[in-house]
Amino acid sequence: MIKLLWRNLRPYWLSTLVIIGLLFAQANAELKLPDLMSDIVNTGIQQGGITDTVPTVIRQSELDKLILFVSVDDTEAILSQYTLVDQNDSEYIDDYPILADEAVYVLTLDGMTQDELADLMAKPFLVVMALDSGMIDTSAFPLPPGVTIYDALWAMPAEQKAQFLMQIDQRFSNFDPAMLDQSVTVAIKTEYTAVGLDMDAYQMNYILSTGGTMLLISLMAITAAILVGLLSSRIGAGMAKTLRKSVFSKVESFSNVEFDQFSTASLITRTGNDITQIQMMVQMMFRIIFYAPILGSGAILRVMSQHNNMTWIVTLGVVVMLSLIGIMFAFVLPKFALIQKLIDRVNLVARESLSGLMVVRAFGNEPYEEARFDKANTELAKINLFVNRAIVFLMPTMMFIMNGLSLLIVWYGGKEIDLGNLQVGDMMAFMQYAMQIIMSFMMIAMTFIMIPRASVSAKRVNEVLDTPLSITDPISPSAFEATRTGEVVFENVTFRYPNADDDVLHDLSFTAKPGETTAFIGSTGSGKSTLINLIPRFYDVSNGRVLVNGVDVRDVPQKDLRQRIGYIPQKGVLFSGTIESNLKYAKEDASEAELQQAVSIAQASNIIAEKADGYQEHIAQGGSNVSGGQKQRLSIARALIKNPDLFIFDDSFSALDFKTDLALRSALHKELADKTLLVVAQRISTILHADQIIVLENGRIVGKGTHRDLMDTCEVYREIALSQMTSEELSHE
């Protein structure tokens, strides 16, 4: 399958690269959404939209509290990053209403980054919040009425103050950095509220901004998905078109040897159903097979980098999923090759029954044919049901695993949140990443169902495309001799069908000259049609040579050879269209005069006259709306329009009545006096006046000459003649 894809996807290399780029863009967009959702929960809801790790504005009294818990050097560093503003600074009155009662410090960040400043202020902020909320027990320090813990700390001896601060540091030493930042933002929100800022508007602005970003990223992902679907569909359809053209062209170049290897039903299935399977797989390959690993690996990397303490949950889910997919793959894979063979069988039985419908009805065997079709159809249905049931079982099982993982994440994540090791938004983001990972494996599981079937189909298509041709054009072709137009010579020709044990034709030698009619007759299975098929190279001789116009047919291009031959098969073949389109099949630019002449010679003028639309009369598929005799006459007329050097009539008069047969042969003798006519016949009356009659028996020439000569010299010919006509009738011919 890889070989087939590589060979047919090369024209679409640019589109393939664009698709891969779009898939990465789509995956990145979808992987970004859980983080943004986490931000909305953690920052937008829990932190009130506060993203600052240090306050941009803080009351003077509050900053005085903070510097109680830092060193002298750190105090100077903190104060250097703020500017003290009071009610005399009218520039800030509207922004900070607290200025009417108290001075504030405004952040200026001079010579220090916000992160560096946050490292200095985070723990003091947390300590102040804990003291204000009563989270820290201060009963060990009895305070006089009206004295706060902060007043006490200012007045506390250095040694006692250091001991108190050490206890506080130990309390917060194991605090998770993320939880520390979240706690600090809560304290900052409280401070902003005290300063007089509108925190509801602050929070809403953050949520709307982050939500808008999520919406924009979602639109980008949707756009990428639509473009991927469009491009993959175009590639799949284009590849299917190319494959069908390649298969059809290859089948057109088949000789009868190759047609013996593939049934018509099988070729129809390979050209239709098998290539459709490949087309669907190509589309799924770009939309799922390529995308699932990109999305899954990206989600795994984000989970491992952000949530190491919960990665075991995803690992457990992946192991269970892979085990399930492996078991399913082992059971389902062998069935796909069988499905395609059974489709071939159904097509074969249906085609045989429809083609031989009149025979079936004549013998009253409709129940037998129905039972035969029902058997093939039931076998196919059973295999399809098995595969579909396996798929039906797979999907809900995967959904069960996915929901089970969700419950496990909530259960374990709830404990982590309770311990202060995880935030609610982070747990929700982790759940989303876990679902993306599981969904990736679900998509891969879907492809595991499709890939084996497409692989079988690709193998069957490759069997046709890679079949070596037994009949090919020569590397250095020869040209026909113009002076020997229409001459056919068999020189010691022997032929054996591929893989047969015995020769069908044995050492045949004769010459068919221009202006003469050479006829072939013999019992059924004597090799008449096989001999005729060697001339246009439907088969190649095993030994000896077949010469046309003095050149071995194997030394000239097949097209040049067949351009000089007008071949009329025993079973007349007409194509759907009109009478005119069928007659012009061999010569598209044939004039009306040429059509009328050919139709007149073929005794088909009355066919045209009887039709309401004349030459524009519709011909159904296979010529099913005309009789066998009409079909043969129109086939003969089609070959006459071609006006070749050599005509081959392979029992082409069998469906004609004796009167029409006689009139047609007379017209051919008169109008094609300079052509070489080769006639295979079962009826003696058809070949009585042939210039040369060749009698075949078991693949050997047992008689050669005119009718009168053979009646005297060939016992086989005489028996055939007397079985069809009386001695008196034969003597008058």
C-alpha cells in the first residue's frame, strides 16, 4: 500500500505539505484551549481577574505591614520600586478613591523586574493575609487593648521578632509556588478593593478578554479543519481518478492471457469498490491518521510538563486502550481480505444471473439462482456483521474508558486540591488534555479498522497494475510492406495456452492472399477461433510465425497492426449510444456517404429505415434493444467503415438467415474484391464459394482447398457438409 500511495501522491506533494502545516496549527490551537480555560477558572473566577504577582497600588499602612517581615535590605529594595502618592496628587484622585483618607504607593519598577519584586513580597503578603484572617495563632503574644500584632512587632526585641518570623517561614516553607501565587493574588484583590478599584469590572474584563482569545483560537482550529477536509477530499478524489484511469488503461492493454487471470467481476470490484476504499483511507489519513499522533503527543507533552503527579492516570488509560486496540486488530484484520473476495463472488453471481436471465427463465431455475445469490450474499453479510459488531463493541468500550478516566481524575484531583497541591482550573485543563489523548487513540483505533481493508484493496489494485503484459510492442518496431497489402501467412505455427499441458494448434502453415476469401471450418474445439486470435495478437504464437503484409506481427506496434484489421466477433458487441455513434466507433470522421455504403453492404439499411430516429436511434447497453441478427449486421457495418486491408469474420454470420447471409456474402465479394477476407464458419453454405477453405481437426490442418476439392479429398469436410446439406444441394453449388 505504501508503494501505491507514494506513486500516486507525488503530484500532490505541495497540498500534502500544506495539510501537515494546517494540522500542526489546528493541534496547537486545540491544545491551547485547556490552558485558557484553566486561566478563566483560576485567574478570572478564583483570583478575580488579578494576574499581577505584585500590587500596582498599595496603601501606605499595608506596605508598612509587609516590610515588617522582610530584611532591611529588602525593605529598601521594595520601597525603591514604589512612589508615595497622597491626596495632593490630583492625577491619581479619580483612579484611587482611598487617597481622600490615606496615602498610597504606586508601582514604578525602577531597576527590578516584576518577578524579582514578587519574590520579595510574596511571603510577606501571605503572612499579613494570614494574620489578618486569624489563620496564625498569636495567643502566645498577649497584647494590651488597642494594640495590634503589627504594633507589637514594631516594638518587639530583635531576638524575639526573629524567632516569630522563623516560625512563620517554617509554616510556609513547603507551600506550592502556584498556590503561593494564587494566595498572593487573593491578597492583592483585597488590597485593590480597599483602594477603591472596581473589581467586578476588572474581573469581567479579564474573562471577556480570555474568552475572546478562546473564541478566536477556536475559529482558527475550525478554519484549519475545514481546509484540511477540503484539501484531503480533493487529493483523495484526484488520486482515485488517477488510479481508476491507470487500472482501466492497464486492463485495456491486457491480452486474453491476462484476462484469464482476472474475472470480469473481480476487475469491476477492483476498479470500483477497492479504489473507493483507498480514496476513503487517503482522506482519513490526512484528517485522522496524521492528526491523531500530533494532537496526542502534544497533549502528552503538556500533561508531563504541567501535571507530573497525575500522569499515571493517563498512562493507565493509554495502556488499556492499546491493549483493546491490539486485541481488536488481531481478530478483525483477517476478515478484510475475505470481504473483498466475497464482494467479487457476489458480483460474479449477480452478473452471471443477469446475463443469462433468459436462459434461467427458460429452464425455470429462478429458485436455484436465488439460492445461489442468497448464499454468496449471506456469506458476505456474515463477515460484514462480524466486523461491524467488533467496531460497535469498540466504540462504547472506549467511551467507558474515557468516562472512567474522567472520574478518576476528579477523584484524585479533588484530593490534590484539598491538599493545596493543585488548582481547580489546572485539574479541568488536565482532564481536557487526558480526553484529547484518549480521543487521539480512539481516532487511531478507527484507522486501524480502515487501514487493513484499504491495504487489502491496495494490494488487489497493485495486482492489476503490476501484472506483466504477455503481449507488448517491440522495442525496435518494423514497418509493413506496402506491396503486400492484406496478405496473411502462417509459418509452422504452434500454440499452447498458458499453463496448459498440450498444444492447441499444431504446425499450421497457409497463406491468405489479397482479393481472396479464406475460410476456416471444423468441429467445435478444433481451434478455429484460437487461430483467428493469433492474427491481431490477442495471443502470441508458441512457435512459428504469423506474418501480415510480410512482417511478423510481433515486430510491429499493436496499434499499427490492428489498424489494418477489421475484426467482427461471433457475438456482436454494441455500445450504449446511437446507431451512428456505434458505426463511427472505428472512424470518427466517417461521412454520411461512407455510413450509407457500409450499411448497404452489411444488409442493415432496413434496420435504419425501420427506426423512427434513423441513425440517431438509441442503442441500449450491450445492444439489448436490437436482435442478434441486427447486432451482427451493425457490427459488420462498423468494421466496413474502417476500410482496413484485412477482414476477420469470426462466425459473424451465424445469427443471419440464409437469404440475408447470401446477400451479404455477395455484397462483400463485390465491394471488397481487393481485400483479404478470413471467415470462420459453422455453416457450409457460408463458405461454399471461398477461394480457400482450411479444415481443422484437433488443432491440425486436415484439408485445404476449394469446396469441390475438399469434397473429394477431405473426409472431415465431407462429413460436415453432408450433415448440413444433401448431396443434391451440394452438387448444385
